[in-house]
Amino acid sequence: MQRAQVFLRDDQKQSLRSIASRTGRKQSDLIRRGVDLIIEREQNRVHDWKQALQNTKGLWKNREDMDEHQAMIRRDLHSSA
């Protein structure tokens, strides 16, 4: 383990102290758990984004009007410029 020093607001410190007292866990354990939760959430967010992109694969593969659709998009882009 490596040491990290952080500054907490008074309300954060008081809440942390209260939770530690109520649960019987050390404040340092609670802080590590909080860091783990943030890391897990961010990793899931990246995975969810990649999964969402994978889910779109082949979405329009059976469309036969793509040339017309693309031309319409280009016309709309040029007319709004």
C-alpha cells in the first residue's frame, strides 16, 4: 500500500467519523472503499460505452436506401450552413 494525503471539508470528516463509529470500520478503510467505488464506476462507464458501440454494429445493414439517406443528410447540412 502507498500513503496518500487528502484534505477533507469539515462536514466530510464529521460524516466519515460518524460512519466509522456506527459501522466499526476504520476511516481509512472507508476512504479506500470510496476510491474503489469510483474506480469501478469509471471502468464500467468505459465498458458500457464500448458495449453500446458494439451493439450498433450492423444496425443498418439491411437498409437499401442508404445512398438516398446520405444525400438527404448532406443536403440538410449544406442548407443549414
